[in-house]
Amino acid sequence: MTSTRWRKSSRSTEGTSEQCVELAQLPSGIGLRDSKAPNAGHLVLSSQAFATLITHLKRNDLGN
């Protein structure tokens, strides 16, 4: 059994580390979790849903 490899964004720096999420490739999709609370669980999105989320984030279009 291999361990899941969680990764922080390359844009995550000392000054922003308190607002960081981690990502992992999982058998069921893309996992997202809070880097401050890694044992609190994670969200799993399909690859397509994750791509849609990234598109909306880049456009700053989250329906606010």
C-alpha cells in the first residue's frame, strides 16, 4: 500500500502558509484538504470538477 502524496501550491510561502490547501491525486479524483488540519478530512472532486473550479478561481468568478 502506498501513502497518499499531498502537495502544497508552489505559490505557498511563509507569509501565506496559514491559508494553504493541499492537493493529492486519489483513485477517485482530486483530493483537497486544509494544510493546518490534515486529519480533519478532505474533499474529493472529479478531474472535470476540479478543472472547472480552477477556471472559476482564475476568473475570480465564484458567484459572490
